[in-house]
Amino acid sequence: MPLYDFRCRVCGRTFEAMAKMDAGHSVCACGGTAERLLSVGRGYRADADWLPSVTAVVDRDSPAPHVRAFLAEPSRANYRRWLAGEKLRPLEDGESRRPPAPGPEIARQVRARFAARRGAA
């Protein structure tokens, strides 16, 4: 059976599961019904552009099970397990790598503290 992506209608969780080719639904861990998502095939994922950047930072000598599983089979599910095992999390939708700019009040406080340290207050 092929591996497909599903999204739960109850909790919104996205997961991979083995299913028959004509199966349009699956059961989520929460017990809700999950609909199959349109996704690219496994051959494409093996050559995905994110894969080299992630495997480059994985500690290949680590005996941790989440590391061994990811290196043996670099799927999205194992990538998520690796992230959790390393106590990391992916960016959420709308989240940026750069922190938001401070508001005017914080900027004023920072300038005042800087001036006080420099003896210009």
C-alpha cells in the first residue's frame, strides 16, 4: 500500500499513513475522520530540496533512536520525530525567523538605558 498524507477534520493534524489507492479517508489518532490530501509521490520526496540541508546538520554518530530512524528513512514523519527528539520545532504558518521589530516604547527604553550606561542621561 502507498503512503499518503491526511488531514484530520476534527483536530487539524496532518499525518502520513499507508492506505489503499482508492481510500479517500483515514482515521486520526484522535479518532476523527481524516481526508486524504493531494501530495507528490515518494520519488519526489527522496530528492526534496530540504533533505540535504537537514541531513547536513544531523549528528550521524548519535545512537539516539530518532536520529537513526531519520537517517535510515528520511521521510517527513521521521523528520518531525527528529525535530521532537532534538527539542526543535518547525516554523508555524506566518512565523518568521526574524523577531518582530520592537515597538516605540521598547525602543525608547533601550535608548534611555544605553544613554544611562554611557553617562549621557
